[in-house]
Amino acid sequence: MMALRFSIFIFTISLCFIFDFQAISAQRDDEDVTIKTMEEFSGYPIHEPIYPNSLSSLSVNSDSLQKQIDELATFSDSPAPSVTRILYSEKDVLARRYIKNLMELSGLSVREDAVGNIFGRWNGYEPELAPVLTGSHIDAIPYSGKYDGVVGVLGAIEAINVLKRSGFKPKRSLEVIMFTSEEPTRFGISCLGSRLLAGSVQLAELLKKTVDGQNISFSEAAKFAGYGNAKGDLSEVFLKKGSYSAFVELHIEQGPILEKEGTSIGVVTAIAAPASIKVTFEGNGGHAGAALMPERNDAGLAAAELALAVEKHVLESGSIDTVGTVGILKLHPGAINSIPSMAHLEIDTRDIDESRRNLVIEKIHQSALAIAKKRKVILSEFEIVNQDPPALSDESITKATELACQELNLTHKRMISRAYHDSLFMARISPMDMIFIPCYKGYSHKPEEFSSVGDIANGVKVLALTLAKLSLS
Ligand code: GLV
Ligand code: MN
Ligand code: MN
């Protein structure tokens, strides 16, 4: 009985495709003078397949995709299996070349903007319509893995190959993007490329005076990688709202839920609100043996106390969705026998509820002031680097993705993203949606990060079918 129902289901879907295909085919043939002339000349109708002919024609070349993931991982500044690929470094430049080459091999026309966001376009047969965009990032934080972001870039190029092989012809153009610096590693700014695309005037201004840990300016670093513009005016990167009809990002979940539940695909409905804060305490320092304990104002201890306060305030929220991390803690001068005269912390805190996240930030600030007073150190910096609101996916795109999962017979569930992504900013200028695939134990931002070829292929198929639907919409 079940088997019969399933066969009827597949048959109905196939009919939908055939009808869809014939309707679009007829409409296009009517419009295309060349085809009409060829038909008149040859005496029989010429039909080019437009929609993927059948779901089985959506075949992912998993071997070559895995090979690309492995090859890209070799452009790294740390030994395998870890990956370190920092913005505008030599390895980043080589990796960018690798991506552009793959885009060209897939027949995409490639362009780059002033900060190195890379776009590859497959022209649709109605190229004046706003295109559909998909992609992610390939920069990697120190000692991380080879799947974060990469699956969404290489997977997007493969999704285009899948559609091409299936005979699909896009109505709206389809574009793949590789975003510049989703990770905040070099300049302390996350989602740098997508923030600019979304029109952040504040960031364009800030980048004029931003330097990295080696005092290299953003524009110098960009120039090294072959980017930048003569006037230093990054507003040319901004995109107008509506430049794209939809944006879809394929990504590993970076959490354990899909794998634990045995669900193939996560359809993301919202992305948590991230914030990052820089804090510096300054004290007098001194000799670790000779300076007596009551006389000290130890900047390192102030930082340690603040790190514990971050944990306390996060836990006080009472929600599992509130998180906080002190990922950077630097002591100066950094000698075993010297009392730290300066301590610098960088704090990351996030929540799906923006006001609850903001309350945590306020409490951290109050604690920093109180600790400075108690320990007689100076709170010389308390800078909220970013305090972004959460983003919601667009219901019509999530529906298209869910439909793609149903048609491909893949289990799926709606979920939120606790990690941030370029989608957070693309949502400001385009309807957005994300597709998650399972990853081993939810590991990410470490070398053990892993997704199986089967899970990646599922994600690519769902992406390809979602893009096909959005292209024809
Ligand atoms: C992205 O890399 C994040 O930290 O969520
Ligand atoms: Mn990441
Ligand atoms: Mn990522």
C-alpha cells in the first residue's frame, strides 16, 4: 500500500515537472525567433529541456567535489588536518584563484568587487530579471576545519554543474558568490564583504582607518591581494536592495542536532544576533617577586575576573540560546615574572533574542567598570565592535527549500542558526534562506570538522532544486 502511494506521489511530481517543462518550453519557443526559424526550416519542433527533466537527472559529482574540498584545504597556513586561511594572505590569494578557475570551468562569467567578493554568473534567458544568488565564504579561522563556508561555495558551483548537466535553463540568472572575510580574524570585523554589500556606510568609513595586529592597514592588505580602489571609497561595493530576487546559503550545521536526529537537511528560519566587544585594562605592572600583593593592580586578574563575569551574566539569562565566549585574552608584557600591566579581551556574545543579548552586554559593561574600580586598574577600552540584530529567513524561500526536500525525499526540519553567516547581512537587501547539512558531532572551528560526501551531496541537490525553482519564479 505504502509502495503504491509512493509510486503515485513520484508519478504526480513527474507529471508536474513535465507540465511545468512543457509550459515553459512552449512559452520560450514562442518567444525565441531562432528556434522558430529552425523549426520552420527543419519542419519539426525543437525542444530544449528547461526544467531538470527528472529528479534522477540531478546527479552530484561527489568525487570531484570532495577532491576540490581537499585541494582547497591545502591552501592553509597551518598543518593538515587543520586549516588556517586569513584574509588577503598569500594562501587566501591562491585559494581565490582556485575558486575563480572553478567558476570559469563551470562556464560562469566572473567579476570581483573592490574588497574581493567574487561573483560568477550563469545568464538566464530573461537576464533583465533580478538574479538568484547563492554562496558562502572560504576564509578559515586559525586551526579550523575544511568544511565551514567551503561547502557553500564549492557546493554552489557544483549545484550549477548539476543543473547544467540536467539540461536546466535558468529564467532568472543564477549567480555564485564567494564572500570576503566572513570570519573576523584579521581585522576584527565579521562578515566584512556581506556587510558592505548590504550597504554599511559605517563599515566603509571604519575601514579607512582599520589596521590589523601587525599595523597593516586594510587598504594595504587589500592592495596586496589585488583589490581596493584608487579613491579608497568602498561605497562602490554597496548593492541596491532588490539587486537579487533571492539569496540562499548552503552550510554545515556547526551544531549536533541534525546528526543526532538523523535528519538530512535543516531549513533555517532565523539567525541569532551576534555581538563582539573589545576590552582593555591597564595597571602598573612590576616585578613578580618583589611587588607585594597588597600593592598590586594586576590587569591580568581584572581580565580573568571579567571572563568569569561574562559566563555568569550569560547563565543568568536562563536561556540555552544565550551564549558568551572570551576567545581572545592577551597579557602584556607576557613574561612569567612580570605582573601584567595590560590585558586585552575580546568577547563574543549571541542570542536569538536581541534584547536579552543586549542586557548581557550591559551587565558585562557594569562588571568591567566595577572590576576596574575594585582592582584599581584603568578600563581604557570598552568597545562594542558590532551589535547586530537577528535575521529572519523569507517564508517563500524556505517553502521552496522544503518543497525541494520533499521532492528529493529527504528528511528535513526547520531550525535556527546559532552561528552567524553572511546570510545575516544579505537578509537586509534580499529575501534569504539557509540550507544546513549534518556535521560530525556538530564540530566546527576545529580540525575535526567533518561532513560526509553523502550529506554534502544531499545539500547540493536541495540547493540545486531550490535555485531552479527560484530561477523560474
Ligand atoms: C561564524 O564563523 C561564527 O562565528 O558564527
Ligand atoms: Mn566560521
Ligand atoms: Mn561559515
